[in-house]
Amino acid sequence: MDRTQLVGGKPAVSKAILVTLNALIASDVGFLAGIFAGATGDLTLDVAAGVGFGAAAGAFGIGMRVVTFIRSTSHH
């Protein structure tokens, strides 16, 4: 029974969960950036989609650096 209990700390979040959460947040950032660029910049749909994709790719890259930092500093 005592082997089923976590001793000495809280459970670590898996890397897969962090990457999935990062991808979802990056896609939201890209979606909002595309809408904002299309509305304020008077851009066509394909150009606004390109802006959104660029923002999502940048947000994902920055998020992966954060995920790497979180995983490297966690003690598991």
C-alpha cells in the first residue's frame, strides 16, 4: 500500500502535457494575431492568415524554451 503513495513532493507534469498546452496556447495566439492583423491592417484573408501562422510559430518556439526551462529546473 505504501508504494502507491507519493512521498516527498507533488507529482511532476509530463513533457507531453506541457507541449500540448504550449501548442494550444500558441494556436490561440496565432488566431488572435491573425484576426487583429486582418481588422487593423486591412489585410486580405491569406495575408492575415500568414501573419497568424507566423505569430503562432513564434509563440510555439518561445513556449518550447519555457517548457525546456521548466523541465530542467524541476526535481523529479
